[in-house]
Amino acid sequence: MTILKDLKIGLVKTDQDKTDLRALHIICFDPVEHLYIEFSLRDVDCFSVLARVKNKAVGYQVTYVNDKSAYSLWNGVTPSYRGNGLNYPIAEFAHIEARARGAEIYGGCVAGNNAANLHANKKMGFEIIDSWPDSSIKDGKVIKFTNHYVQKSLIKE
């Protein structure tokens, strides 16, 4: 697959990386989430991963690490690159970085109406630990869905 061959993944370090991550976040999440990304970019307990194809930012993942636990705050792939298998290498990079920072478990929330993300998480070894009804607002309309907390071990046996 050409896209995966051209994929470059790394930690967000430069101002340009941060600008590109913000732009992706605006594409992938509702406006209410946009302010929160700023806090994560300044938090020493957070790190962000950015994926590029031919130097174009196409995906990201933001992770919070606290002691032996890591938590995915946000992840996304720009719509024109979805369905190309980018989620797995981006997430795997984040899992390796979280483990290097001392995390033993990695968790996050996945909306039940995001079947592709839920499937990818199960494929990566995540298990659903808890579920609850949730909602969001898109284009002024309330969207109801089930949110799932998923988790996996980062410890190699």
C-alpha cells in the first residue's frame, strides 16, 4: 500500500507540528473539543504523535501518562486518508512511547457509533471494560451513542 510506505510518524516537537496537529483536530472533532487540545500541548504529562504522508499531516494521537497508566485523549485521521490502515501504526507508536514513559496499561474511550475505531482497537488487543450512554452535538443536533472504555496491557510477556 503506497500510503503506508510513505508514512512517517513522530512525536510533536516543533511549532509547525503543533499547528498541524491543531488543524487535524479541528477536522476530526467538534468545536467544543478544540480548546482542550491546547491544554494537552502544554501538559508535561501529555505527548502527541503526528503522522505525515509526503510531509502532509494526516493523522495524530494525543496521550496522557500518569504513573503506570496511559490514556488516549484524542486520535484522528483526516477524512481523505481514512480507511487506509493508518490508525494502527499511529496508535502503536503511541503505545511504545507510553511504555517508554513507564505506562503498563493503555486505555481510552471509543464511541460506539465509530465502528472502524472500535474494530481497530479490538484488533490491537483492547478489551471493552465499561460502557455508558453518551451524546454529542454535531451541526446543532444531538447525537446519542454508547461510549466504551477500552484498555490493554503494555507489558510484554
